[in-house]
Amino acid sequence: MGGEYVCTLSEELIQRAKDELGEDPARRAQDIEHIREWLKHQPHIRARTDDWTILRFLRGCKFSLERTKEKLDMFYTCKSLCPEWYTNRDPQDKKIREILELGMFLPVPGHDHLGRKVVIIRTALHDPKTTTMDDVFRATHQINDVMVEEDEQCSITGIVQLLDMEGVTAAHGMQMTPALVKKSMTIWQDGYPMRPKGLNYIHTPAAFDTVFSIFKSFMKEKMKKRIHIHGSDLESLHKEIPKEILPVEYGGTNGTVEDIKNYWLQRVDARRDWLLEDEKYGVDESKRPGKAKTSADLFGIEGSFRKLNVD
């Protein structure tokens, strides 16, 4: 969506945006303009300033102008301080292509019974000997970013993740260091204007609890309540995510994993110029008013313990 925002939502979703997010269609343009003006006056932020980008952040922050400003600053700061995920994002790069071809990150077509976007994350398809988690995130975030750009509904209704741990080995577990987990949780919770509505784990291995406790330590309380661990019980999964929305491989009727993977390969290719252009947006810490931020400030593990004793 270039320049001016054109609403694609049903009447019902417009009502939900009013009820749940405090969105007022009569004031929408004014709020967008307010944030755009603010962005123009931030010497350190190079942001996309089209209506749709700004509206996504307003929705993610329930139209609190202050929170929207904080989140935009945080999003672009994360992008610049995490170049290992956000630079060289060419879907046709050999390494990235190899990961995209595995089908690790699969937003499924349509929306579930509550209107949410369902994303299947198959966590263990890569070979830890040849592929780092930074490689994986660099590739899979391309799909994520195209999805939130193209699916207006999920900016209202949110996203449900299904994390499939099938085939997880100790080597995969070793890649999920506390530092990496902290980085991913910071970017997901504090950077993106997403509305995460549920985390569902399936095919969890025996040693899962250990790695998972690290994840939980960096999760917000609200998120902890939205976790469901299903083991290998598909019926338990279908209570959270109805099978009508899931692909055949997960007991559903909504296409196959292969179809969904190919759809997203097509979409990232179609958006290649947009993904490459996206690299120029971020922050220039040398121009930030006040103290510059470092990746240790954002992603450092000791930071999560240090801030407890600041008065």
C-alpha cells in the first residue's frame, strides 16, 4: 500500500478495531499525520512514513500516540542494531533461498474462527552444522514482514503461532542461546507492532522444558498465559487452532505445507525490491538526541538483571 491508506476491512472488523483498539475512523488520518510529523522531527530515525506503516504501529499500540512513538523508535533501533537479521535480505541469495525452500515459516491462507492469522513455524528443519539461527531469522523475517505488510486483518485480530518441534536435536537446542532468545523476544515483543494471541507447541522433545524456561524468562506475563503445549496430541491442538485452517499435515483441510511454502516463495520474490529497499530504514545512533543506544542496551542479557536495581 503506497502513500494513502485505503481500508480493506469488513464492517465487523472496523467495529472490532473501535472496540478493542480504540480506533476512530474519523480521527484516523489525523493520528497518522501526528505521528508522521513527529517522525520528521526525529534526527536519528529513517522510517517509512506511508499511512499504512504508521497505522499498523498505531493499532499495535491501541492508538496511544506516546506508545506508538516509543515502538516506532524501538522497531527501527532493533533493525539497525541487529544487522545480522536485517541486512542483505535478498530472497534470491543462495543461503536465504536454501532456508526459504525448507518451509520453516508458513503463514497459512485465510484466518481462523476468531479472525486471527495462523503461522506455522517448523523449528528444526535446518542443519545446525551449516546454518546459524541468524541465517534462519534473516530468511524467515522476510516472510513475516511481507505478511504484515499484505494482511491488513491481522493488524486488528492478531497472530497465533504453531511451533512444530518435530526433529529437534541437542544441536538445535544449543543454537538457542540465552542471548539469541533475548534478542528474538525483544524484537518480537518490543519492536514489532504485532498482536501475538497464542503460542502453541507441538511434537515437543523431552529436553524441551530446559530451553523453554529460558524463553519464558524473557516473556511478558500476558504472553506466558497464552502458551499451550500439546505434545503430540493433535486433538488438543485443534481445540486452540481449528483443523479447518490447518494444512493436511496437521490434521487439517487447508492445503498442504508444500503449497503454502510455494505461495510465500512467490510473495517474497514479488516483494524483492521492497525487501532490498527496506534496508535503508533504521536509526543513526550518532544523531540520537541524548545517549546513543547499543546492541548491549537492547539485547544484552545482563541488562535484564541490571535494570532491577536502578532506582
